[in-house]
Amino acid sequence: MSVRRSAEGAVSPRAQETMFAIKKLEAAPGLSWCSDVPIPKPGPRDVVVAVTHTGMCGTDRHIYEWDAWSSQRVPLGTTIGHEFVGRVAAVGFDVVRTSIGDRVSGEGHIGCGRCQPCRTGNGHICERVDILGIDRDGAFAQYLLLPEDNIWPVHDAIPDRVAAMLDPLGNAMHTVTAAGVSGRSVLITGVGVIGLMATAIAHAAGASLIIAVDIVPRHLEMAREFGASYTFRGDDPDWPAEARRLTHGQGPEVLLEMSGSPAAIRAGFRALRNGGTAALLGLPSRPVEFDLPNDIIFKGATVLGINGRKMYETWYQVEGYLLSGRVPVEAVVSHELPIEQFEHAFDLLRSGEATKIILSVPANA
Amino acid sequence: MSVRRSAEGAVSPRAQETMFAIKKLEAAPGLSWCSDVPIPKPGPRDVVVAVTHTGMCGTDRHIYEWDAWSSQRVPLGTTIGHEFVGRVAAVGFDVVRTSIGDRVSGEGHIGCGRCQPCRTGNGHICERVDILGIDRDGAFAQYLLLPEDNIWPVHDAIPDRVAAMLDPLGNAMHTVTAAGVSGRSVLITGVGVIGLMATAIAHAAGASLIIAVDIVPRHLEMAREFGASYTFRGDDPDWPAEARRLTHGQGPEVLLEMSGSPAAIRAGFRALRNGGTAALLGLPSRPVEFDLPNDIIFKGATVLGINGRKMYETWYQVEGYLLSGRVPVEAVVSHELPIEQFEHAFDLLRSGEATKIILSVPANA
Amino acid sequence: MSVRRSAEGAVSPRAQETMFAIKKLEAAPGLSWCSDVPIPKPGPRDVVVAVTHTGMCGTDRHIYEWDAWSSQRVPLGTTIGHEFVGRVAAVGFDVVRTSIGDRVSGEGHIGCGRCQPCRTGNGHICERVDILGIDRDGAFAQYLLLPEDNIWPVHDAIPDRVAAMLDPLGNAMHTVTAAGVSGRSVLITGVGVIGLMATAIAHAAGASLIIAVDIVPRHLEMAREFGASYTFRGDDPDWPAEARRLTHGQGPEVLLEMSGSPAAIRAGFRALRNGGTAALLGLPSRPVEFDLPNDIIFKGATVLGINGRKMYETWYQVEGYLLSGRVPVEAVVSHELPIEQFEHAFDLLRSGEATKIILSVPANA
Amino acid sequence: MSVRRSAEGAVSPRAQETMFAIKKLEAAPGLSWCSDVPIPKPGPRDVVVAVTHTGMCGTDRHIYEWDAWSSQRVPLGTTIGHEFVGRVAAVGFDVVRTSIGDRVSGEGHIGCGRCQPCRTGNGHICERVDILGIDRDGAFAQYLLLPEDNIWPVHDAIPDRVAAMLDPLGNAMHTVTAAGVSGRSVLITGVGVIGLMATAIAHAAGASLIIAVDIVPRHLEMAREFGASYTFRGDDPDWPAEARRLTHGQGPEVLLEMSGSPAAIRAGFRALRNGGTAALLGLPSRPVEFDLPNDIIFKGATVLGINGRKMYETWYQVEGYLLSGRVPVEAVVSHELPIEQFEHAFDLLRSGEATKIILSVPANA
């Protein structure tokens, strides 16, 4: 194969032919540890990354559990995982701005590069987008392959645990930025990992007031640490009225929807102020009924569907915020485990014991 | 008639004490012609307008038929109607920029004037808004009363038939402007009166392509005259696929929803391009189910609830377009009748024979 | 006169006919303390405020010194001052939302109320605007008169010293908000009082990096306390190069110009990143030469002229930020003095010893 | 060389080694016809285009005349010209979406591809941008070379004469779009070729009123044909006052500056309405003095520096407008000449006889 030895002397693909990868092999719950998967070979414009840390996401759990969505979308045999940081191990011969040894993360949405969205900075909504760890082999492996265009060099001041979460941080940043929170009152429904990140970013971005809603008490506690002024249990039927009371009786100006719960979505829209903005990131698993006149039309509301990250405006924004030191997102990491313990990690996620889990790859340390 | 100043400095019609008005008197279908209604007296900052022409709107028909919405909202005894042009007949003593005899129309949303929306140019979404002809006595009468703040002086070059429709023209303008159509492909679902106005405005505003959908063949014919490049029958199940085919296979960039039909709304969202904008003006009479991930979230769509007109930015925009001579909206008027023939006019609306009907007030001619 | 006693029992105009006011009486440097000025009487929609605290502004100093600008603009006899907080002492009979005793500040730009800017939320740029303390009698007095539309009720949680500065805080907020600083690197040229306020607001609004430039070392120290990451002496010729170095070699993304110095303006534009935004608030006293191709055109820069405050969007934003507790602007107040000591206060300003001076009105305490 | 025969059988580079090119060879006025220039060979991601038509631009004339700007910027030996349409004659081996024989134009700004502007859809303001025909060999030749990223496939419905002008059409579109003209009154200072294009686009984009100013009477006549409602001679000192009179006494809401004349720029700013937007495309050859307080700050103006075209949003917009059939820009072409007659063409430009000249390349017809 055409790859070259890392300047840092890390384990080089040249010395080995195969690697481990965690794959979806059967149409049933579970994932398989495969120990002799061929190491990917870069095409002319591709980069191979030796993964050092990879984040676990709700999507990974859906694929593990083989739910309705994943069983229709994910081809059997796929290596899962899409959040990562690592070192460049090999580059194609037409790669121009990336070098062996660079510490990098990357954008997991691989656009077609030809369509109008791709050619206007909106590759995240390319109709033919391929997603790392869903449509093609991903980051729960010793090495992954990505086009150079998708590689993001990681600043030295950003620690590995945070660098492994740039993908969900980008989701949170894209949501907060699209909605616009500066000087405005913000309601966040769902403060799991991305909701907590959004809380921290909205606080740093000048939200005048943040109200967080979730059904997990620990999430609410963390939300207060991340900048929420008020928190409510999602099963408290009075929270929408309380949210309005806290905002001059008019309701919050911004709704960041990160729960995917139809009930929370409906309650959030009811609470939203006339003229307010709702940014929707959480994915409901079933249709949601809207009372369009009262929820959106008479209200003069703006509703924004949020998908992925803007390529690459969002990445620059995330870097700017991280370097400012004002979004302490590392605190969402509850566990760091060697990737060999992935079954235990999924148990921790399922039990609700974990918030964010980072898997380290000792072989590439 | 002649006018005079009242003891308080207000001016009132001298020759008569009463007037006619068309009122909702009973909780049943129908409206009543009342011939000895007291002429309204202006408060300090109010203006009384002698109506010369008033437009008939779908809302008036809902109130006539006493449907679920109107029977909950409209107090019995209310004079209906909210589209008008006329001459100022009397002014309160604290009126400062309006004079007896001015030719005027007016904004029918009367905001509270104190809340944040009212104080930031968004009085159309004031939570305590009163609407002319719905919450207070309206324009199907010889005289109407409005706060001076809501009075709009009508430019001489705008004919009465058009001036009587500034309210729905403003709805169309607000929808088109909020969505942003310049250089973009536009789908309009529902080309009744406001949809036709939106077609004309979108064409003048530089839409690169306009696709109109309706179930009434005559509306589609008119849409083509107003600037639509392609039209489809709403009951043709292939229209969303055709709309995508006509737009590089990606779907239109803008959806202007003016039908209120849940089926059209769902089809419109399915057709919409990734990254597109949907502006919703039509009011569905029942809940609408959304497949949020595919209709809005993955699509990265922007959805705008449109209500009334921006106060008064939209009014200036309408005036600018009308004076440019490039929105030939007078052609939507299919009938002009004396207001005494209002029952016949409602028959024409119900039968589908009429598009827009203007009622003239001979007494004020 | 028609005014009534305050519920709180504050000194009432009814008990007196005259008041003190600080006026520009002669076309020469200086101001006059006038002790028997008639107390203003409210017109139908006017409010009379018993001033308790008033802020001193650079504009007041220009009028004191009778510079080129003020000698052309300010009519002799005018009471100066435009920053204030106080209690409502009297209201006109057509005042509807303001009561005797309310603690209020107010917008000093009094628009005509009829023109397009006034009717679209942009009264700050009304061509016929009258400014308090410049075109009409202002706040350096025991009582001032303002139309009710311009009155802003002050939240209880905002202390008097801050409430007396809502006008310049609004300037700073308008500048920061118009430019958009969230996640962006910001250069502030001129960190006197408004520049310091802008520093605090930009920090709270999520600027990723703030670079402050001034010629007064104490201002730079304060800027660091208010959130600036780096500061430079304006007479250090290397600062533009340093500012670029600190921002990935590309220059800051936002310039907030608050010095009015032609040299600083030119240097700021040179430092600005391609595609950056410059918001100009500082008023140069002489023409400024631009190398348009390199400073603006090739750079793809956006330049925003900032005047006053948006009416009243900016006021809501200021309130939101103040209540969030994250803009510690009270620290700009270096001195609080009784208004009788205004001559000493001007000395302190001239000497550079003072940053912001608040004058209290013991008679209304 | 590695190029391949065109499917259409057009003259193929394989059959020849050299071509003609019009080059700047000496540091003096004039250009040289060189007949045995090596045909460019594509790198891995490059495309070679057989030029069929190329447009002449004011920039080409500056280089011909060797003015101050060009003598500092353009390396001797450069082939000039940057507006073109042609057929793909050869492609590098890593080219993925372009085929031999494709009819194409291209973006002449070649960004570095690595910096923040390049990675966020703003490659037109890349600090290391290379421009075709200025910094590298251009379009006044039988063949030109461009990275595939910069190639724009031309729609069949767009005629060659228009396709050869997509570059300046994009300048006009970028200017009009950035300013936002829908429903607004527009002043265009300078209606040479790009100003005329901007007139047509602003008209199609819904400008309510267009006022054009130029010193060439023929330009003003053409501007009226392209949609201007009013035109003024630039040497008529009353035009700014007239422009204000025609716009409710307030001045136009938008200024599109395309003259580069300091006097026109100053007059344009004076005429501009409070709150208006000025988009600057014309390049003054000397510094311009601004009265910042009155021209920009008190006015609350927005000033936009316009450079090139957004990559590639502007290209999609131009295509949409052209296909709508509503911007009849072909009419700006006054002459089409074989490229061998370039000296005559420059004479025509200099004499003012020509508006736009298209040079055809018979060898590639």
C-alpha cells in the first residue's frame, strides 16, 4: 500500500495489513469486534487517520439496538462511529494541505461536491451526502479514511477529549448560531450531551436567560452548571406556563429543541413568544401534529431545521469559542474507556449512568 | 355631507346621526343589514372614515357561515369587514397628521402599543391585538373608526379598487418578502386572491421560476397571466415530482403556502429543496402532521409563520410596488357591486364564480 | 399647572413654579446655572420627569467648550444633558401607559412620528429628529419634558447609576449588535466610556477575542477588566500588524470604531479581515480619506454607520443584558457628584481624571 | 502531453503544440500577438478550455495602457483576458465532473482553497487569490487553463455572447444582490457595461424605481431601455437634489456605485436615504474623502465593498436570472470581432464608440 510512516513514529500502516473495527454484521441488536479488517487505502485525495479518541453518540446506540431507522439505512458490514480525533497516518498523492502526523478531526458529512448546496457552503444538506459510520466505514476502528476536503486540523490548545467531540459540538453551535441568542431569552428542551453543549454555547453567546427542560434530574443539575438560570422537569405539566412567567409573560424568544420528544416539541412551541425562533435538532421517531395557526402562523414564528454543521463555517465558530475558554464542554465527559470495552460503554449509556463516553484507542496512543 | 368639530374639538358628521352597517347579530349563518347604527365618534387619537369601497375576504365568508373559528372568536353584534378605502370624515382633537377629506386606507390590526412587539415594529404579532371586523366594528358600514396610528394615506395614483385591497396585498407582500424570492424558484400552493397577488409580486420581485398549484382551473389560468411559468392541478398526484423535475431535480427553493390544505402543505414540504424556505399564510382548519426529520430537519428548511403585515414596513413596500406599475393586481377583481347587494356577493363567492369582489358604498361616492 | 403629586411623595411641581437648569446662554465656552427656570408643562401626550441622576457625556463637553459642531447646532438658551433616570412628576391628559411616580429613563431622539423611518422602527434616523439636550431642553435640570412614546420604564433591579447611562449603553449595544460579534474576533478602537461598555457587551455576547486600542493607559487597564484579551497603545505603530498576528494573520473579523480619530479609523480598516464588518460610532471632526479599493472594496468589507439606538429594540436588548448580570458596566463610573458641582465635574473630565461622571440631583433624591 | 481528443472532433491540442495568445510583453502601452505559445498542460485537477468567445473589460484596457495599477500588479509575459466561454479540450487525470467537449465558462478568481474565506464560500476574498489574465495567463488565447473547481458548465439556453460575459454579469448580480433592491428605490452611478447589467438585474429583481447617472448620453439611453425610470447627466449639479425629490424627498434607498468617480461617490452618498445601503463596485484611482458623520454615521448607512462574485452562489443566481428571460443583457454587446482584430477593438473602446466587445476565436469555432 502507498501510505508512509508517520513522522512521530506512531504505529504505521506500512508495518501492518489489518486493524480492528467495530462493525454491524448482523440484522439484530449488537455489534461485532473484528480484529483483522484491512486498513483503508487512500485514493488520490484521501487521508487515512489513526484514531486516538472517538466519541459515542446516540446514533451509535440506535445502530447497536438496530431500531427502525438504522435497520433501513445502515448496510450490514459497516464500521460505525463518527466522532474522532487522531493523527494522519497516510495521504493520497493528490493531497495538498495535510501531512502525515497532523492531529486532525473531520467532518463526517461527505457531500457530492458538485451540487448547488455543496458549491455554496451548504454541503451538509447535499442530497447525496454520505455520512461516516452510517453510510460508509466510520471511527470505531484503528484507522478511518476521509477525503482531504473533510479533514479539520485540530488546534494544539484543544484537548483530545474535546477534539473527539467536535462533531456534536458543531451540531450545538450550528443550532445556537442559526437561532441567534444574543440578548434573548432561550428555552432548551432536552439537555442531554448536545443540549448541555448548547447551554454552554448559548450562555457564552450572550443569552439573557436560559431555561432548560429535561426528564433526567442529573441533566438539569449539569445544565445549571453550564449556564441555565432555571430548569424544569419535563414531566411537570406547569413548565410552559412557568417559562412564560419568567419571560415577562410573553414566553422565551428562542426555542432550541434537542429532545426529539413530540410532547416537548408541542409544549415548546406553545411556550414560544410571538415572533420567536425555534431551531429543531432533535429527531422525533414518529410524526408530530402541529396546530399550525396557533403554533406558527399567528405567532409569526421562524422554524429552522438543523442538520449537521455548516461546512466549514461552523467548524471555525467552534474553534473560536473553544479557544476563548468560555465553553467548558469537557465536563460533559463522564467516562473515558479503552475502545475494547465498548460493550461495557453501551451498558453505561443504556443505564443512564453515563453522559458522554470517550473511547480511547490504546494502539494509537 | 358636511363635517364639523365637536365640542371637544373632534369633528363629526352633522347631517346624520346614524348609518348602515352589516352586522353579525345571530349565532347562525347569515348577516344582517342594520340601517340605524350610531355613527362612531372619535376618541382623542381616532379617525372616522367614510368608506367608499370595501373588499370581501374569505374571513368575511367564514363569519357569514358561522364556522367553528368565527363562532368562538367574533362577538355577536360586530360589524364585519376589514379591507377598505375611503375619505376621512372626522378626527379626534389629538390627531396630528390626518385631515378631514384625506383619502385613506388602514391597518386592521390594532396593537396594544405597549408591548415589545408593538414597540419594535412588530405590532402585527401583539398578543393583545384587536382586528377590525373581527374583534371590533369593521368596514362593511358607511363609517368606520380607527386609531390614527393605523391610518394609511393612499397615493393618488392607486385606484380605488386596488386601494380597497391593500390589506390582502399586504399579506401577499409580507409572505413574498419574508421568504425572499429574488433569483429563486418559487412554488405557490393555493392561487386564490392572495395567491394570485403573491404570484404577481414574486414575478416582479425577480423569482426565476414560479410554479402554481390549485384545484380551480380558472385560478391556474389567472396565475399564468400573473407570471407563473408552470401550473398544476392540486389533485394531480404527480405535481410534486414534476415540480422537482422543473427545478434541476432538486425542488423549488421557496414555498409560499396559501391554500391552508393539509395535503397541499405536506406535498409542498416534500417538494421543497434542501435548504429551502417555506412561508405559511394559509390557515388549516385542523392539525397537520409533519414528518419533522424529512420535511424540515434533515432538509435544513426554514419555515416562516406569516401573520398580517409588518407595521408599517409592508405598507411602504406595497406602495412602492404598486407605483412601479409592475403588479397588475386590479385584474383579480371579478366583480364590483353596491354594498346593498352583499347577499348576492356572498352567493357569487360561494358558487366559485367570483374571484375578488369589491363592494362600493354609493352613499359615500 | 396641571401636574399632580407623586404617590411616593417626591417633591412635586405643584409646590413650585420654577427649577434650576444648566443652560448654554452665551456663544462662548462655559455653561450657566439658572435657578428660576419655569418647570415644563406637559402637552397632551407628554411626561415630565423629576431627574434624580444624569450622566455626563462627551457631547456635553463639546457644548460646554462651544466647538465648531455645537456652535452651529445648539440654540443659545438650551438646557443641555440627555442621559438620565428619574421619577415621573406629571403627565399629559392623553398619556396612557405612564403614571406619576414611575421610575423612568427615556430615549432622547424624538422622531417626527410620521416618516418612513419613524413608522418602521427606525426613528433614530428620522430626518427631522430632535435630540434632548441639543435641539431642545435636556436633562441637566430638576425636571425635563419628553413625549410619552420616548419614556422607558426602568426595571427595579437596575441601579440608578446604571439607569442614568442607558443612553450610551444603548449606543454601545446598537454598535455591538449591528456588527454581530458572536464567535468572532473583535477590534475596538477607542475604549473611553462607550468603548468600555462595548467591550463588556461584546464579551458577554460571545466575542471569541477582543483587542482594545486607546491612547489612555487607564482605559486599556479597564478594558482588560471588561473582557479585552489584548490591548495596545494607539501610538504604537505596530498595533495593526500585531492585531493581525493575533487573529491567524488575517485580521479581526469585526471593528468597533469608537475613537473618532482619523488615524485610528484608517489603521482599523487596514487591520480588518477580508469580509469583515466595521461599525462606526465615533465622530471624526474632519474628513477622513479612504483608499476605497484596498480598505473596503477588494476586502469585501461591510461598513455600518451607527447612530443612537434602535427604537426600541436596542432598549430591550440593554435591559436583557443588564438583568443577566453579565455586563458589569457600573464600574465605568469614576465619580458621582451633586449636580451643583458641575463645573468641577467638567474639570475632572477635561483633566482625564474621570471616566464617567454621574451627577445626582439632591432636590429630587 | 496528456490531453485527449474532444468528442466533438474540435481542433485538438494533440494535433498541435502551440497556440496564439495576446500578451503583455513590454513595460509600455500595447499588447503583443504571440503565435507560438505552448498550449497549457493540465495538472491533475486542471481543465484546458478551447476559448470560443472572450469579452473585453476595462481591466484589459488598463493593462493595455499600462497604468499605475497594472504596472505594479501584472507580470510581464502574462496573457490577459478573463471573460470567456469555450469547450473543454483536455482534463487532468484527477478531474471528476468535467468532460472533454463540455461547453464551459469559469470563475477567474482562483483561491488558495485552504483559508477561512475559501472554506466558507467566500473564495472571492481569499487573501492569496490569483486572478485569470492578471496574475496568471488568461483568456485572450486559443486555450486557457483553470482548476476544475473554477469551471462553470454553461446551460444550453445561454447564447455564446452572453456566456462570454458571465464574469461581469456576476459582478453586477453580486452588487445588486448584496444591496437588496426588492421594492426599493435604486440609484446607479455609472451605467457603463456593468452598470447597465445592474440596471437590468435591479429591474428584474423588483426595484420600485431606478435612477441612473452617467456622463455618456448613450449610456443613459440604454439605461432607460434596461429599466431605469429616470436618468441624469453626471455633470448636472442638480441631480442629487432631483434624485431626492423623486424619492419622497428622502433620497434613494439603495446606491449601486459603478463609476469609480470620487465626485459621483460623494454625490451618491449625499443623496442616499437615511438607513440606506451603498454597494461599491467601481474602483476610484485615488483616495476619496468622506464626511463620515453626515455621509455614513448619522445616516445609519450600510456600505458594502463588492469584489468579484460569491463562489458559487452568484453563478447560480446569474443562471437563474438568465434562464428566466428577464435580463436582456445581450443588448450591451455593441460589437463582435475576430480576436485577430484586437487592436481595432481597443480603438473602438477608447473612442467610446463601443459598449461591450466580444472577441470570437475563429480557430475554435
